[in-house]
Amino acid sequence: MKSIVAEHLVRTYRNGEVKALDDLSLDVEEGTVLSVLGPNGAGKTTVVRVLTTLLTPDSGSATVGGIDVLKHPEKVREIIGLSGQYAAVDETLTGWDNLVMFGRLYHLGKKESVARAEELLERFSLTESARRPIKTYSGGMRRRLDLAASLIVQPKVLFLDEPTTGLDPRGRQEMWGVIEELVKGGVTLLLTTQYLDEADQLADDIIVVDHGKVIARGTSDALKKQVGGERLEVVVDQAHISATMDAVAKVSGHTASLDEGLRKVSAPVTTGATALIEVLRLLDAGGIHPLDVALKRPSLDDVFMSLTGHVAEDQVVVSETGRGKKKEKLDKKSEAKS
Amino acid sequence: MNAITDALIITKRQLLQLARVPEVLIFSTIQPVMFVLLFRYVFGGSIATGDPGGYVQLLMPGIFVQTTAFTLAATASGLAEDMTKGLIDRFRSLPISRSALVFGRTLGDGLLNIVVLSVMGLAGFIVGWRPSSGILKIGLAFIFLLAFGYSLSWVGIFAGLSARDARVVQNLSFLITFPLTFLSNAFAPTTGMPRPLQYVAEWNPVSTMVAACRELFGLQNHFGATAHSFPSQHPLTMSLVYMVVILAIFVPLSVRKYSHANKK
């Protein structure tokens, strides 16, 4: 059975000037994880807002847990949990205060709310800081508390909008662990992310969105195959470039390409770390000492490169508060071009 | 009723905030008390009222009304902050009545007003304010003041929901309430103003509220004595009408704005 179905969702801003969702459809099988992958402004948050009843689409339809999102939003709200990009909890209150308040708002009794709050604090390793105001929490702790707040009534369907954006590597690892636990518990999860490795780690299925459209769908393996898997990259002195290109080509089985400015020789490989060892052996035998050697896993850039022919560029974002157009470009290294 | 318990939980959240950060409550009471002292001692000496008890008798109702009028700004900026922090989205995604959040907040701000008015009343008493009308009418005046603050709270809800930035809302609501409270009979007689302003001041809800409170505290309303317009003749009725009109417009408007997810 499908837990989430969205069909032909369209949502425009500024009288049609900005298309946040452009005929977007998706579906998620019960008990599985779908990751919506895309750059900022691709429409990820908008689709989450529509499915969680916060935003009405211009056209299209959607059901969550078999319930029509547009016709019975109040019933949908009873079975979903939502944790957004920004930790949406009351910062002046303590973690305990917040969870008890949300428990009460989910209509648990007083005792039950307290019991549930304590259980969740324990589960997310927040018991020690339970009595401190959220203001004093680290980014990772805030996210965990926010996630805890969305789990108070054990939702059937959970929406996580960029759960690890802005977290440090350790925070991300912890968050992933928590999410994996949840998925084992059988919840249906829709997760948006900008990171391919995150989608890879957590999702059964991935859809790639760009300009409000789904541009690819598949398992992470299928997508990777489409992208072309890993690349071997070697940086050497000017003098050794041609010899290195031969070595890399030999290991790869494909012609090596060269980024002249960076003196970087690269080629796709399928054998992973073995390829790394092989190429180092060859270089060593030839008396070449590489300045840098790397095995690059495909990034979101690579996915976009292969799917759209352009690098994943952040699009004009209509900011959530309607503050107007906000154009942020991340410093994208166009590695895929080399 | 779930809707009522939900609203009360939201109110409780606000009270809990005050308990966690007591400075907020302290500063929101210090400010009006400071006004009482400043006006009492800076202007009090130079404004002759010809009444027993002097300027402070006329001043206190004015400052009470001014303070309750500022509820608008408090409500608006509190709500705008919740909006920008994404908390409103979380509340919206919960299976609670859509009006619970806004009702809860207006109630919370109303409770805060009780504390603030009590402290002000006490400060006024210390500097010589002596209402002479008896406990019943004094009580009625305070209920009137709370009702006025509550109705303006709903304007604040609407402003807060329409806002993009908490700071803008705060500034904007002061920009509205400040002239509104001074363009009235609250601190000086309207008769000294240029004619067109006098007209505005007489119809200003702040003036009718102040006049109504002065009556209830047992004073003749000197500051509007020469005015013959309907509001200055019937300040109590007129104030009630204003409150009902404000609520009738802004309650449905705000609840609609809150539940209308489209707008955001």
C-alpha cells in the first residue's frame, strides 16, 4: 500500500513567476524511505509543506496514509510527524517543557505527556540537558529535540525536511543513527536532502528534483550507475602528466581526462579502493610521486551533471517568510567537468 | 472542549516563558511604572487641574489606557517571532484547533496585563493617586481596561501574522500606538490642540477609554470638558462600541489568516 501519493502538484509564487512545484508527482510505499534530493530552491520544502497540510497547491492532489490532504487536512495531521529545516521548538523553554507541551497539544493526558517526554528525552540522549533552555543546546541537540517533538504520538508517516543541514559531521552521524532506528521501527519516511550520501545512507528510493520537477527516480544504486560511479583522481607535477594519464587509463579501462589548471588526471573506476592501490603501484614503479590521490564518490553535482548537463546551482529561492528573492550560490567546484 | 484546553496550553506556554525568563515580566512592568513617575513629577507640577489631588488623578487613567494599548505591540511581536522561527508551522501541523494558538496568545497577553496594571496601580497609589468612586466602579474600570487590551491584542495577532520580520512588527506597532495614545486626552486637554487634531483626539478610542475610566474612578473629565462631540459625551458607550467593532473585524480576520496556509 502507498503511504504517500502526490499527483501533478503545481504551486507557483508571485503570480506564476516562480514555479516552486511544476507538475510534481511522487509516491512512497508503506514502511519505506523516500529521499527527495535536490539543491536549494528545487522545491523540496514546498512539497513537504503541501504534504503536511501547511500549504495548498494551485493544482494537483495528494494523500497521506490514504487520507486526502486537501479534503481532510485535520485527519492527516493526526498521523504525521514533521521536523523542519529549522528546529521549530520554543527556545526560551527547556527541552522537557517543550515535549510536555507538545504532548498536551497531541491530547495526551498530563501524566502521559510527562512519561512520553521523559521516554523521548532518554531515547535521544537529552536527559541530562532536559531542564536547560533550548537556547543553550548545540545544533545537533536542537535537531534531536525537534525530531523528538515530531514523534510524540508515533506518527505513521514522518516528514523530515533537511534533517542534517548545518550540522557538523558528528551531529550528522548521530542524526543518521536516530533516523535509522526510526525506520527499523516501521515508520514511512519522506526525507529531503541536499546530500547524495545522506540519501544513499537512509533511503530505499530517491527522487531527484530540479526546478520543481522530478528529473530522476530510482534506488541509490540505480542512480549511481546512471551517474557513473566513482572517479579516480590523481594530481601530479607538470612533468609527469602524460605518464600518469597512461597509468590512470590502464587502471580505469577508459581514457583519462585532464584538468590542466589543476594538473588533475581522472577517470571513472568500478573497483573502488583496489583501483587506488593499482594506480599507486603503477605510479610508484614509474618513479612518480603524486601530490594528491583520491577516489571521488559521485556528489550531487555529478548527479546533476549527468542528469541535466548542468551543475546543481541553487535557484532563486522564494524565502519561507516571503522576504523576497534570495539568491545564494554555493561555491560549487565543478569537479565533474574535469 | 479540546479547543479550549488547547488554547489554555498555549497560554500556559507563555506563562512558562515568563517563569523561565523573568526579566521579560520585570521590564514590561518597569516601563509603565517609569511613565507614571516621569509624568507625575515632570508634568504634574506645571499642569493645574483645579481638582483636589492634582494632575496624578487625571494622569493615572491615561497611563493605564496607554499601557493596555501597547498590548498590540506585545502580541504582534511575540507572534511574529514564532512565525519567523518556524514554530507556527509546527503548531499548524498538529491536530489542534486552528484558533487555539491565537486565542491562547491573546489570553496570555491579557493575563500579563493584569500583573502590569496591578503594579502600576500600586505605584500610582504611592505617588498620590486616590480614586474616589468606590471598589465596584474601580473594579469595573480595570475590567474595562483589560477588555480594551484584549481587543487590541487581536489587532496585534493580525499584524504579527502579516509580518515578515519580528522587528518590523514591533516598530510598526509602536509607530501606530504611540501617536494614538498621545493624540488623545490621556496626558493633556484636547482643547489646547488645533481644531482638526481636536476632532481626531475626541473620536480616538484611547480618549473615550480614558474618559470612561476617569468617570469610573470618580473624576469629572476636564480634559474633554468643552467638547460636545458624541464620544466625549458618552465615553463608556463609545468605548464599548469600539471594542466590539475591533473584535468583530479582527477575530475572524486573524483566525482566517492563521488557518489560511496559502498565505505563507
